[in-house]
Amino acid sequence: MNSARRPLRVAGLAAVVIGAYVGGVVTGVVGADEPRPVRQGVIDEAADRIAAKAARPVDRDALERAAVEGMLRTLGDRWSTYYGRSEYTSFQDALEGRYSGVGLWLRGTSGGKPGVEIGSVQPGSPAARAGVMTGDVVAAVNGVDASKADVPSVADLLRGTDHSTVQLVVRRGTAMRNFGLTRTTFSTPDVTIERLQGGITRIVVTAFTRGVGGDVERALDSGAGQSAAHVGGVVLDLRDNSGGLLDEAVAVASAFLDGGPVVSYERRGKTSKTFDAFTGGNTATPLVVLVNPSTASAAEIVAAALQDRNRAVVVGTRTYGKGSVQEPSRLSDGSALELTVGRYLTPSGRSIEGVGIEPDVVVPPGEAPEIAEERAIDVLSGLVAAVGGTGRG
């Protein structure tokens, strides 16, 4: 396999984002540099009156943001979001694998309720060391009430300069927990490789940031020509992976496929678009994919594609269920709207929005992570035995 020969087979797409940090599926940015329109209409007239005559002074930018967010609320869609200029820049930086923060990936709370919860915690980060956990609901950041906030605003509060501090309050069940965290700059890889007993390779992908597809491909290539390379098969661990870049998700799936569909998406008024795997992937090595309830969006795309294509056995607990497509549209001041424009479908035509992926081998919710890992290794051993005791491809 050679990543240098693999351009993304999608004409006209910029960086395509799925769910990382926000939990949405996003396609290329549009409308970035149009001239700012002349203010007109009832909304601008009302903002002018409020700014000029209200008893309490209010910032015009705050009024504009409130107006935009109010319009988005009328959609009744928790995934459509507004990013301020600095928020959108931070979002893009995170998807490139660099940012200064505390090591948290965020998503809207489950069930469509207002608020933000922890989608995943980066191992070894300040948040992880302090004991912040996936599923914690953000109550406040630096004294600012976050009970009804959106993901971009909470993320902006958590970010800051290296070595600065932030106070985070979360709700875990019925209890409130307080954390004092020191921000740090992250540029750590989101792929780790473990060589387990029996020739098993465990590939852990924590987010689909820039370069992850190449890292996974190199992990599969690293033992080429060695008799023990991946002889026990591969465990692709996507637990607590909130998502990331679509082209990286396609690249990761491509590492285990030889062409064919990975995902398609439908949007209003347009024909369905299909994203195909690149050719030349490893299709012979036995493969198990580990998932849990925090496996979301881009990670679900990879797991579903490998499941639908009969390339892997999926082991774990039903996934998050993020299957709608968002498209960011840049506004003239550098801010952006992220609007839901459709839904994505797995190769077999399934929509997982609100449903998630049912594993082939189910591990009951609440079981220790080690139980799922043991089950994955048991399944992998059976797959290796079924192909004659060798996992090389």
C-alpha cells in the first residue's frame, strides 16, 4: 500500500469533517469570501433599535450572535451550529491535530436535550489525569453557566494559552464534580500501535485528525516481509472515538478494503454521493473492530463500512448513532454556520442516525473495558483459525 498515490476521490471537496469535537458530519466549506451584505430587514432594524435605546447597553456582535443562534433553534436540529471566528479557527486546528486545551472532545447531550457532554477524553491529557470521564455533562466553565450552551462556545471557554488554568464543573449522574485543569498544547498522534501476544496487532484510533489514515496504513505495512507480521490478526479499537475528517475515515477503511463503497450521503435536492475506498488495501488479515457507546460519526462510518462489506467482525456495545451531514458555510467576518444538509448511509443503505451500529458480538453495557478486549481477542483467534492459522495479507 502506498498513501502517496491516493488522492481523495471526491471532486471539489475541501477538508471534510465528521463529528470530531462537534459530533457532526460535515462537507466542504462554502461561501468563505463573499462581500458583507448591506444591513437590511427587520432583524437588522431590531438590532439597531436595541443597541441604541435599550436601558442596558449590549454589544452589537452579541446581538448578531443571538439572532443567528435563534434562527438555528427554529430548525429543531441540535447539530446545526454557529461558530464565531476564533471558535472556527480552533475547530480547524483541532482537526489538524494541534490545539491548546485540556484534552476533551465534546458533543451535544444525548436525547436532544440542551447542553454539552464529554464525548471522549484524550489519554494522558490534563482532563484524563484529573479524572474527567466520557459522558460527564458540562455544567460550568470558569464560572460561566454551560447548562444550555452549545459545543463551540464551551470549547472556546476550555481553550486558552499553554500553562493557563481553567475551572471545569461537570455533572456525573446526580453529583457535581469540580476540576482545576492546566491547559497544554497538543500535537500528539491519534494512532497508537500495540503488539500483543500471539502476533496480534492492536491499532487504537482516538480521533480522525489529519494523517491518521497514513498512520494506520503504515502500521499494517510495518511488518511486511516478516513471518510473524500480524499473524494473529488486527484489532482496530475505535472506542471513545468521536469522529474527525472524512477523508481520513475513508483512508482508514481503505487500509482494509480493495475499492468499493465506504459511505454515501444524501442531501436535499441533490443526488446521492458515494465515497469509495482506495484500491490495494489489506483484505486478508483477520480483523475485529472494537466499539462502544462513545464511538461516533466518522468512527461509526468506518465500523459500519467494514461490517457491511463483511471485512470485519464488530465487537462491543451499540454505538452513539450520529448519521446526519453538516456543511460549514463561512460568513464574511470569518465566522461560520454549520447546517445539517442530509444524512449519510452505510454501504448496505443503512442510516444510523439515532440508532447506532449493533455489534456482531455484543458486550453488555457497563462491562469493564477489559471484558470487551478479551472478547475481541477470542473472536480474532477464531477468525485466524478459520483461515488456516495465518493472518498475513
